[in-house]
Amino acid sequence: MIFSMRDELHKAGSSPANWGLLVLLLGLGQLYLAKVGSEYFLQRSSLIIVLLGGTLFILGTAATRKLLLPIAYLIFMVPLPAILWNKIAFPMQLFSSAITEDVIRLIGIPVFREGNVLHLAQTTLEVVDACSGLRSLTTMFALSAVLAWLSGYPAWKKWLLFFAAAPIAIFANIVRLTGTAGLASIYGEQVAQGFLHDFSGLFTFVLGLLLLLLTSRLLRGKT
């Protein structure tokens, strides 16, 4: 992202701002306090504040203003706080389970759902935390943000491409769960474990990326 705007940064030049050192120290203070309190989200996110302060201190406000979004983008590398993750993940597990149940019924496979547990003829599958789709959602938002940044589209198209990540991530995860359940109903629960389970995660990522690229291409033709 920064490399794509190298010409703008060259024009902005370097004009160090001493107050950036204060921001850097605030970031280090956050790291120290979070480490004392064993709060991992604040520990990890302190890196972003330290980078922001260092950029201000070395390059100044003009360059930092241009680098603000690329630096803020690093928030995608920080896992959500456990308390927030737990609040979101379980409802998404239930949602994904319910949608998967409906799709499985539509293709003619008998299934009975209890919460986030799918009972098939030959096996029982649990839509666990890792299969809730929350990680896929975070990944798709990170990808769509980069695509929007590099697209050169008007602002409304960039926002549309960015928020398209949500339905795409949900769709890709439902395809993954439905495919896993369909194979498990035929070949047994071993299909839902091991290599095929890991491969389905990669498939979800590739499918989501392809759908994002398709969305970007469709937006290219819209005025």
C-alpha cells in the first residue's frame, strides 16, 4: 500500500515532528501496562501506535497523514479481544449452522440440527468456533481493503467493494460447511477431519478472493 503511493510521499518530503516522540512513548506505555495486566489485544495494538509515533517523529505530519490508512490497516493483524470474540463467534456459529441446515435439506440430505450441532445419517458434525466464519470475515475485510485501496475507484465504489467482504465471507463459509456435511453424510466423519478439513479452509479463502475479484471487475464497468 505504501509502495503504491511512493511518488506522493516523495513530494511530501520529510519534516520531523518532535511531538511524534510523545505518541511513540504513549504506545510503549500502553505495551507496558497491557503486559502487566496480561491484556493481549492492547499489547498487540500498541505496535500500531508506536509505528504512528515513529513515523511522525521521523517524517512529520504531512507524510504521516498520507500513511495513516496503511498504518491503521495493521489493525487486521491483531486478533479481537477474547471477550468480543466470544460475543460474536457463538451467534455466528448458530447462524452458519442454521443456514447450512437449510441448504443441506434443499439438496436432499436428511439432517437434524441442535444449536450448532448437525446430526446426519452417518455422523454428527459440530460447527465449532473455528468454523463460525469470523476468521473468514476478518480475512475478507483485510483483502477487500487492499483491493479497494489499489483500485483507483471513486469513494462510493471503494466502500461498496470493502463491505462486499461480509456477504462473500458468509457465502464462502456456508459453501465450505455444506460441502463438508455433504461429504461426511456419504463417507463418514473422517472427511470432516485431517487434510480435507484443512483443505476446505484454503478453499474458502480462494473462493472468497475470487468472488472479491469478480465484484471488483463488475464495479469497474459501473458508472
